[in-house]
Amino acid sequence: METGSALVVIAAALIIGLGALGTAIGFGLLGGRLLEGSARQPEMAPMLQGKMFLMAGLLDAVPMIGVGIGMYMIFVLAA
């Protein structure tokens, strides 16, 4: 493997890894805020839970985009 393609593989690994790390932090903050909001106003819990699942779906798109870009870099640019 030449140096240029090795750097592309390292860059793709960083993109995928940091995207996953950011998503994990986001899910942790999202769950914590849901519990905090439900504890303050228990009658709002079902509405907050619905909004939490909507945001979780949007937040889950970030690593999927990173995986797509990383795979593109590995299989197209590094080849």
C-alpha cells in the first residue's frame, strides 16, 4: 500500500470514528435532557419522548453519512 492510499484509509477511519463519537455524546445528552424534562414535568413525558425519538433518528443520520463518505474514500480514492 502506498503512502497516499494509506493516508486516505486513516482519514476515512477518523471520519467514521469521530462521527460515531459525536453521535454517542449526542445520544447521552439527549437521554439526559429527556430524563430531566420528564422529572420536572411528568405530564409532558409522552410529548417529550416523541420529540426525543425524532431527534434520535436525525442524530443517527450523522454516522451513516460518515460511513458513506468513508467507504467512498476507501474504495474509490484509495484504489
